[in-house]
Amino acid sequence: MWFNILVGNHGSLESLECLAPLVNYFRAALGRCGHEVTIVPDKWHAGAVNLLLENFPDSRFWAGQVRRARGQGYKVGLIATELFVNRAIPYGASGIFFADEQSEHEKAEYLRCRNEGFEAVAAEVDFVWSFFERTARELEPRCRVSKLFPMRHVGGVPRADRLAPKDIDIAFFGTLTQHRATVLNELSRRGLNIVCLGRCAAPGYTPTYPGFAPSYLVASILDRGKIGLNLTLCALG
């Protein structure tokens, strides 16, 4: 089975980096079970089970996105990463901690958005996987399917277990000079599927994932690539 993990709803670079332990755990656990895994910012795949890690600051928008995706035949699951007690995420001694400089209003508003976003999306998805047994039980009346996805130690992921569809012809990573852009454009013109990561320094050409990309996204792209391409900075001779 193919699982496609979307991380674009987490927005900031800091948030994407903080996701690394969770994303890497799912990638390792699902891979060791024999499943293919891809990690993308926001591309839904019809042939995959699409997974979202909870964090939906705009509840109406994200609930609408999931509803639209399921209406088009996409399979969508939600990963509940937080403990839920009485339909809310606790904080303080028993849950999320906040920065000292945040006011009580800011804390309350943050949790309100987290709770509303989760409730709205959980009602739309095909299933919810929870890291906590208590959360899984609480969600049973409020979503289609609620199951525990236990956290275990899986160690590193050997190459043999890093399963992914080989759906990228060429994966390029680096600073995009004019020479490199010319070569990549020509390869693309000939029908090859190219994914570029890195800085854009070539007029008129934009990488698929410009600028910073978290390590798990880079690793997923390399797993999917048939060829990892490295070009000289400029034409020689």
C-alpha cells in the first residue's frame, strides 16, 4: 500500500523541522511493514492513502480541502499527535507547554484554533490514527474510524525498507544556475519528470521545492528518484 504524508498545513520552517521525529517515525514504521511512503508539502495522490498530521489553524479551509478531496475519490487519514481530554488539548502540567512571554489570551486562542481545526477535519476524514489510547477512545463517536497507532522504537531505516514509488525520473538538488536551468529545461522538454530542490538563481526557472526543505522531504524525493543528478555549475569548454 502507498501512504502519502502531506506536511504543508504546518506552514513555518520551524514547524516543519519540529515535525521531523514524527514524520521519520511514520516513514520508518510503515516502510518496515512493507508499505511505500512519500512525503510532500501539499500534493494529494489518488492512488495513495493521504495522511495529514493535525494542525489546522483555518478549520473551515482545511475541512473543505479534505471534503473536496474525498469527494474526488481520495482516501484521507488524520494523525492525532496530541492527547485529548474532554474534547480538548490540555496544557500546562498535563499537556502542551507555552513560551513564558505568551499571554493567557494567546495561549487560549492557540488552543481554541487547534481544537476547532482538529474537530472539523476529524469529522471529514476516512479514519484517525492516534498516538494515545485515550485520544483514540475519545474520538470514536466523532469520526468514521478511530484507531490507536502506537509509538515504538524502530531505529534507523535500512535502504531496503525505504520503500517509495519510483515516480520521479530525475531528482536534482543544489543552487540553480543558468547553465543548470538550461540543461534541466531541455530534459523536461523531452518528457522527463524532474523534481528540483534548492536555491533558485536562474531567471525564468523555479524549482519544484524552492529554498529550504526539511531533511525528510529531501530523503523522500531521493527515494522516489530514478536518477540523482549532479551538474557542474557552468558549461565547460
